[in-house]
Amino acid sequence: MSALVGEVVAFIKEQLPKQQAYFGARRADKVLAYVASTSAPGTAASVSAHRLVSLQRGAAGNELQVELSGRLPRAPGAGEVASACLFNQYVGYQVKTRLGATGAQVEALDAVTRLRGSHVYTLHHSPFMMTAFERVPVDEVLGAVGGVPFALVGVGPQVNLSPRFNWHTEVRDGRLVLFHGDGLPLKTYLNLKTNRRVTRALLDPATFGGWLLEGTVEEYLAADEPVAHEATCAGFAAGGWGKPARTFRFTAEVIQALRPPA
């Protein structure tokens, strides 16, 4: 096991009691590890953490303007979008730009980046997420996450940022392997059908520092991963979510630190 993999394993162990307290959930070994998926085969999302400067209404009735500290790792290119992920312990939303965002939609200013979102999607279970085109009231978003301190941002082709609890961790042949489950086949699963390469973000909710892991996600059968599957099913049961419809194994190939926002 490399020193870098060892640091990530130590981070996960350190986060277990912190995140149990943060989410106020029943006892279960889980750590939040966001999945940043994209639609184009072989691509991986660029992911960064920022301090939320402000969240306010945009020019149109269904638009939101997000101001973030610092700059994105890169601006969206042709066929790409930028998505700002805002969440607290209980609810979360993605604010996404239009496809092929122009400078008017992602604007780098002196010390902040201004993102103009044309689409809002829920990260938690809600009536809106069960439709192909969500219509989330702007007031709901402003009231729920307008005051959160941080935002996670992804850039890529049809990028989607979605929370997933990691229920089991292993090191195999020197590589970090994480396991999670899905209850519903939503936007992340649609991306995974065309592109199995993802970026995972392991976060400390108190600082938004942590680790970015790039690698491949594979769906597995219970018989192939009995220990991980048992842990995942137990986690779903502890959360009151029934059984996972699908279970996944993620193998990290690239690891880099995610620095806390200034």
C-alpha cells in the first residue's frame, strides 16, 4: 500500500465518527463520497471545492446566480456544463449552466467565480427528481441552501454530482476500492451506462477538504463481493432505505488532495 493510499484510508477512518455526528444518522460505517460522472466515454469531471460567497436569483425567473471563492480548475468547453453542488445535512441541489457555457454563464472575476445556472436538480429524494425535467422552485433552493458555507463544483460533458455513502473500503493490489449502492436509476446511472470513469470526492463536511479520486466504477453481484454487499445492505437498512437496487465497486487510479477553500 502506497503512502498516499494509506493517507486516504486514514482519512476515511477519521471521518467515520465525525460524519455519523454530522448527519445525525443511525450507527453505520459510512462516509460521504460524491460521484462526479460524465456522459462522454473515457472522460472524467474536473472537481473543486469553494466557499459560497452568495446565492441569489438570476435574470430569468428560473435561474440562479452562484458566486464562489477563487476560480474553477478550468472553464467548460464545447459540449460541457458546470454544476455547483450545494447541500446541508438533509437536502442538496445542483445548479447547472447551459450546455457549452459561455463566459456570460461562468465568469471569472478578481477573487470570485460567478456561475449562472439555468437548471436546478435535487440531490435528495423529492417529488421533483422523479421527472425527466425537474422544476424546482427557486425559493425552495434559496431557503434550504442559500446560507451553506461551501460548494462542490464539477465541469465536464453532462456532468452530474451526486452524493453516495461509501459503505465498505478495501485496498487491493495497492489500489483503494470503495463500495456503494443505488436505490433509483437516476442521472448518475444514465451517465455510467455510457462512461464508467468517474471522479469521487471524499469530503470533511466541516472544511470541504479531503481527497479527489479518479477511477472506474463497475456494477457487481452479491456473490462476487459478499462482505461489501452485506455492509452496503446493512447501511441501507440502517438508513431506512430498504435494499439497494444496484451495487457498485469503485477502483481509484489517480489520487490527489482536495484543499479546503480559502
